[in-house]
Amino acid sequence: MNARMFQQTIDGVYRRESRRVLATLIRLLNGNFELAEEALHDAFTAALSQWSKDGLPDNPRAWLVSAGRFKAIDRLRKRTRFDAACERLATELEQQSSEVFAEDADDIEDDRLRLIFTCCHPSLSAEARTALTLREVCGLTTEEIAAAFLIPPPTLAQRIVRAKSKIRDACIPYEVPTSEDLPVRLESVLQVIYLVFNEGYSASAGESVIRADLSAEAIRIGRLLLSLLPDAEVMGLLALMLLHDARRQARTSPSGDLILLDQQDRRLWNREQIVEGCGLVIQALRTRRFGPYVLQAAIAAVHAEAPSAEQTDWTEITGLYDVLLRVNPSPVVELNRAVAVAMRDGAEAGLSLIADILSRGKLTDYHFAYAAQADLYRRQGNNAAARDAYQRAHDLAQQEPERRFLQARLQELQEQGET
């Protein structure tokens, strides 16, 4: 094998196995993230040297776990004169049988689930949970995560360090929650995954609408979580992400401008993802557990299966929003339902509902509320009110493609006023 092919092989092993190996090393090292990361790096460094001479082992994952374990022992031995706890941990590691954990596939998969739940522990801040999940579960670099969320890398690095310190100091257990604790803990995990997906699907700020890499990572975690924990809400979240992501190619023009759902070329939608997502929705609905992710996925499925925008079943969508409001009441869900009602019953009905939401002080800084209001005014022919609402939405929007879209709508209305 030449040097280039060997490097490609090592890179492939790293992509497939590094997060699994890290998850197991964290367990073996009693939740010590820093030592586990050092051991993972040492193991791959050793692999570069050893495998170039001996070839790829039959079980690279087991080899890396074992190598990482021994490298950790070496590091701990060097620290024993400064910290007696290092001596105890090194002794415990030496007494373990490498075969017991290196070959146990079930244990390794459980370790991945442990890692997800630890990174998403509710005692950590939402920002810390997201950063730690992207770093430890997904393997993104600090620089990549910082760029995605438009914050300086040192700030992001400190966020991750503080999260790890909180896990250590609060003695957060590296384990899958008990059946009694699972519902609340699972909610935190799903929130983090969906936050990552949304930042990729519709970036909160910046020059680009879409960060496909983040969306792909969220879908990857969703698939992993579902394979380890076949819960209805996990199915719902994965379905929701697949159905939204299926429209990715149609959501922007070649120049990066935003294209709304009713104007998208549906031939560009990813049919394989739609079939998979709709199948997951059916599975989840059969459980009769109608959580917020299952219901949102069901709404996305109705959109995905409509042959055209005009043939969308707005009655069914409105009914699903009615259920979603009962399950997960929020002003954003109210707004989305108002738009669905407008599509079913006319612009006036939707405008009345949006006005009520805004009059209660809800969503007054949410640019989508004013954009929806403006669109309904435009459909009514009330151009003056539409201009005011579009201007308010434009002033609040942070994403450049959205600002360009709203500016274009303002320009259209201005030109109509001049003719």
C-alpha cells in the first residue's frame, strides 16, 4: 500500500471509529474527557507507525481502544508523583482485561449513548450542551463549531472547557439514564440535536442560508440515537430533519437567494429522504405517542407529499397544528398555525390571529412574524401595511439572504406604488 492509500485508510478509520473509541475511553477513564482525548490522539499516532509496518489489524476499533488504554496508563504513571489519584486510576486500568471491553460491541454502542446523554446533561447550559456535543459526539474542531455559530474560537474553547469542568466537579455520571429519568433527559438530547440541525438548515445569521455540514451532523446523530434508542420522539425528530433537509437543493437559487416553499422546484427535492422520513412518521404515529417532534414531522410530511403548493392539504396541516398547540403550546407554533389557517380560510383570518399574538407582546422581536404578516397583507392588496411589516421584518433579520429577500419584496411594492 502506497503512502497516499495508507493515509486515506487511516483517515477512513478515524471518521468511522474515533467517536466510538473516544466514548469507550471516557468510560474506562472514569469520565475524564481530557485524558481520553489525549489517549485517542496517542492511539492514532501509534497506529500510524504500527499499521504502516504490520498492516491494518482485523479489528481496528479494538486495537485503538487497547492502545489508548495503555497510552493513558503511561500518561498517568508520569503524573503519579504529582497526584495520588493518577496512581490509583493507572492501577485500576492495568488490572482490567483489554479483551473484556475491546471486543464487546454492545458495551461500545452503549458508550456512544452514554456520551450523548453526558454531553446533553440538563445541568449544562444550552450553549455548552451544543458545543460539547458537536466536539465530542460529532468530532468537529473548535474552529469549525465557532465558525458555525459566529463566535470567536477562544470563546468556544472556553465554553467547552467549562462544560467539561462542570461534568467533573458536579460528578455527572457517565451513564444512560434510568427509565424513570429518561423522558426529561431525552428531551434535552433532542433539543440539542434539533438546535444543531436548525443552525445548519437555516443559519441564525451570516451570508449563507444553509450550513449543510451541520444539518448532516444532526441527522447522523439522530440516526445513531434511533439505532440505540428506538423511541417515538427520536423517530419523529429524525423524520422531521430528513423531510426538511430533502428540500435543501430547492431552497436557494444558484446565487444563494432564498426561495420560499410555494415557489420551490419540487423536482429538486430528495425523494429518498422523503420516503424514509414519511415512513418514520407512520411508524411513530402508530405508537400513539404524539409528541412535538412526531407532530412537526407529520406536518412536514403533508408538505412533502403534496404534488404542488396549490394541492397542499391545509385542513390537515391546521388540524395537526391544533394538536401540536395542545402538546407544546408556544407563540411560534401559534404563528405557524395562523399561517396555515390563512391558507385554508383566507388572509383576513390569518392576520387576525397574528395581530392577537403580537398584541400579547409575543414575538415582537421575531422577524418571521412580521414577514408572515406582510405576506398576508400583500395577498390582500394592502400594500401600505405590507411595506411597513416587511420593513420591520427586514430590520430584525440577521441572515443576509433573508434580508435580500425582504428588500426585494419592499422594492416590488414600491415599484407597484409608482406605476
